Amino acid sequence: MDRVVAAALLILFSPLMLLIAAAIWWHLGTPILFRQARPGRHGRPFTILKFRTMIGTDGADGSDQDDMRMTGLGRFLRATSLDELPELVNVLKGEMSLVGPRPLLVAYLDLYSPQQARRHEVLPGITGLAQVNGRNLLRWERRFRYDVWYIDHWSLWLDLKILFLTAVRVITQDGISAEGHATMPAFQGSRSVEVPVNAFARKAPPILRLSFRASAAATLAAAAIAAFVALVDPYGITGLVQIPGVNTQKTHRVDNGGRVARSIALWRSDHDIVILGGTRTWAGIDPESPILARRDAYNAALRDATVPELVAVGRFLLDEDPPRRVIIGISFSMFEADRAHVGDFEKSGFDGDRMPLVLLRSFVSPEAVKDSLKTLKANLTGAQSCDHDNGLHLCPPGEAAPVANFNEALARSYLVQPWHYADFDYDPRRVEQLGRIARELAAAGVEVDIFTAPVHAHQMEAVRAAGLYPVHERWLTDLTLAIADANDHPASRAPIRLWDFTGYSSITTEPVPRGSPDGQMQWYRNSSIFTPLLGEVVMRRILADDPGRHPDFGVRLEPANLGLVLMAKRQGRERYAAAHPDEVAQIQSLARHSRERVGVASLGGG
């Protein structure tokens, strides 16, 4: 605990310490730090570090007295205790503690009585019981009584109380120097030491005691909450303990959107391939599939993602350690003008917050506590998680939607939601944003593959029924031109590839079995969401340019072949409509009636 707090304080106070070092160098010259051997635990010597507050032992007039050697800057540093900040390094090295008897001179070791020598049974501290009960105003014997009393009555509560009272003493600048001395007169030895009955006989004012108790209670409560969340670990962040039936199933990893957990996962681990996208990519691309398993991939796709969010995640990767390759799955509805950030995006590192703060919030926020309780309850009742450590969202066998609900995503989401097809307002600026982040990644040497999600032909028929197919063709055209421009940019150091898997192919026209309402399909969970098995086919096409047994599935879009691809899609649609007139008529009927229905739960997502 000492080392963790010391490390945090060193980071927090580093700008201030640099300013103090510069001020000492300007006023006193070098050395900036005061180093001296002091006895530590069991009397073993170590080198204490402090900011220098005095001129050399031969003062300006040849005097070696502390009050003659002390400078104005030194008095300020001592009055505010800022000269003690470098001792945090001693704490970090394990030579000191935050709280304990102050380390004195090695020369005093032979002067202590056996009782006084007990002060070396523990690590010396930056502050201690004597410091909050008079500091340098105390006589040596009384200081040692407090030191021994502290050793005999140590507790975490006592340490917290001493730290709180230390802050009070620093603010009031109480007990900085003994009468007639700039610091403290030398210890000459004494005969005996009596342990005081009550180390806090000089009680602080009631308001200070009340403030301390409230602060300490709040600190302990926050620590207890953070410890509970860290142990349950609802987002799979700490991995401290894994207890079957208690916390192994992270059932609420993506509650509130999962953006916070995703940003922490990307911040803590480096991967060769990072996969971005929306719900379809989140549920369909398995980083442990055969084509990806040996490449160290992570699925960082976000449920119901928007293009601005994908851009933010891309910049987050650039600010951290960029992967070798980024694969981005996109869908038509992502490019709707009014779609904004969703879920917990603004609380994640993707929105620009510093990651230590994001990590801290994930342990003490009300949402984290709720998700911990939900995760604990779900584990105790035998629930299984759909969200895996590699980022994939895949429910256990038997929980996938049956084919009887195949078109439910169309009826309840895509044909009624304004950001899908009901009131779709295509924004070409989102294509420009995607092209810009692709170019920035390529400029950093990252290979970029962008692919359109392989929705089922029913989804394409819904686009047609909503009157949006011409807009869909314009979207593909804008994408092709934007990626071509990004590739031609002089700053690009790696290729950017655009792959299209929409349309009417041997895979996207997979028959929907009507005779078995509880059955499952090979490639699709519904008309929007594809299975990891199809995700493997997509990744093999992208990473190895291997069409396998489906040469008509997937094509790399470039300006040279764009016209032919669009024509092939139209011809494929004509063949599909001729072969499946009942399905086409059913989707057109859904489009006519869905806007009048109530029920806007998003089953498909972006």
C-alpha cells in the first residue's frame, strides 16, 4: 500500500517537484537534493532524500548553525513540508513508510535507551505520531514516547488519522522549529522513557475531529467498494480471483455499452490485430478462429457503434501502441447523420479521459457496483456469459435466436428506427471521417482493412423496400473513392483496403428453413447478425485473399471495378427476387406496416 500510494503521489506531484528543483538550482545552486545516511528498520542505514533547504556547512559568515544556514526558500519549503517530497522515492524503494517514527541521525544510535531504541522496530516514516503532536516543539524524550506508543498501538486506522492530522499541521504550519533553533537541537541522550497513557491527549478541535472521521469513513468506504468490485471483477479487468459460481461468468461486461471495459483492455494489452466495428462485428468475428488465432487478435468492436466512435477508437490506438493491422467492420446504418455516441462512451478512454482515471472510476462508480452485484447474482444462479475475454460476443449453445425470429430484427428495429431505415438521412461526411482515420493509421504504418458487413439478402430487401437502395449504391461509391484518396495520400505508409460483402451471393442468400422454427442457420442468427463461422470466411478472404468454396462472396472495391460490382449486385437481386417472390413480398409487407408498430428494441445494431 505504501508503494502504490507513493508511486501515485510521485506522479501527481512531479510537476511541482520539478518547479522546486528549478527554484533550488536558481537560488542555491547544486546539489538540489540533500542526501544523508539515516538508520532505518533494525538500525540498518539508508540514504534519505530531501530537497536542500540550507547553504553549505560553512555559512556566509563561517557559522555552522542551522538558523544561519537556512535560506528564505528553505524556510518556505520546511514550513510547507515540501522539502520532504523526495522521501516518496525512499518509500517506493521500501526504505521508509508513509507513517512511522521519523528517521534521525546515525550518531544517535548509541545514545538511545533500550526503550527508545524500539523506535527502529518498524520502518521510519515521512510523518509520524510525534509530528502531529508538536513536531519540533517537543522535547526529545516526549518524541520518543510517541514513537514507542505508535509501535505498540499500530493500526491502519491510526495511520489514516496521522495522515489526516499531518495535513492539518502543514496547513497551520504548527511546530516547525524549536524555540531558539531553526530546526531541532541535537539529541544528547537521556536516562529513561515512559510510555504515555494517551498519545492524543491534546485533542484537536471538534470540527477537525468530525472532519477527520467523515474523511476516514469515506476513504474506508471507497476502499471497501473498490476492493469488492476488484474481486468480483465484472468487466474482466483485474483477474485477481476466479471462483466458479461466483465471478467467472462476466455477464455484465458490456452493461452501459462496454466502452469503458474496451478502452481499458486496449490500454493494458498490445495486439498485432485489432478489430473494430459495431454489433455485427462484435458478435461475428472470433479472434480465436483458425485464421486469427495465431495472429494475436482482439475484437474491440462496440455494440451499436457509430462512425465518430470508430474514429475515436482509431485515434486512441494511435496514441497508445498502434497494432500492425486494424480491421474495421462497417454497416450502412452507421452513416446516418443523427447517430451519436451511445452508452458509456464519454466515461471511457476513447473520449480523451486519462486512462488511470478511467480505471479508477471503473472500481468506484455506481455503475461498477451495480454491475458487480448483478454479476455476482448471475453467477450464483448459474447464468452463462455471452461476452468473452477476447472481445467476442457469443452466447452459449442453445441461446441463439431460432429461425422463427429471423425477420424480427427488420420488423422491430431496422424498419422502424429513424437511424436505420425509417427516416434514414445519409451523411457523406461520415465517409470522409472514416477515410481520414484510415489515412492517419496508414501514416503510422498500420495496415487497414475496411469491410462491409455481410448481411443476409433479407436485409438488402429491407433497404430496397425503404427506398434506400440508390443511397446504398452512393454510399459504396463514396467509400470507394474516399479509400482510394487515402491510399494516394503521400503520408500513407501502409495499404488501405476496402472489401464489400453485401449483395446477393451464395452465402448471403442462405435459405431460411421454414419447416423447423426452432432450427439454426449456418451463416446467420438473424437477417443482420452473422455467425462466427461466417466471420471466419470473411477474415480468410481479407487476410489470405482466399474465397474458398464461395468465389462470389466478397470483392475488393476499387474505382476501376466499382461499376461492374454495382451492376453485378443489381443482376443478383433480379435473380433472387425471381427465385424468392414470397420472401420479397413478405419484406415489402413488413416495410408497409412496421412504422405503425410499437416496439423499438434494437435487436440488430450497427
